[in-house]
Amino acid sequence: MSRPLALALGGAVFAVGVLWTLQGLGVVGGSPMTGVTLWAVVGPVVAIVGLVLALRGARLRR
């Protein structure tokens, strides 16, 4: 996987994970996911996966 693609994909996955976490915690409203504990647990896991992907992309050599 190319470096820019890994960074962009990792950043997007991280952002989705953070959003899911905030929705699960009830911070961000307006969704059926709001206040559902499942998303407060799944969100950080997805965010960590995105962070790992972005960090691996940052370490790739050209």
C-alpha cells in the first residue's frame, strides 16, 4: 500500500472511530447510535486500528 493511501485511510478510519465513540457516549447527537454503549466500545477499537494504519503508513519508505 502506498504511503499517502495508508495515511489517508488511517486518518479516515481514526476519525470514524472517534465519531462513533462520541456518539456512543452521547456527546454527538442526532443518530440512532447516540447513547448506545456498543458504539462507545467499538469506536475506540476502530480509532486504534486507524491510528496503527496511519503510523504504519508514515513509516513506509518511498
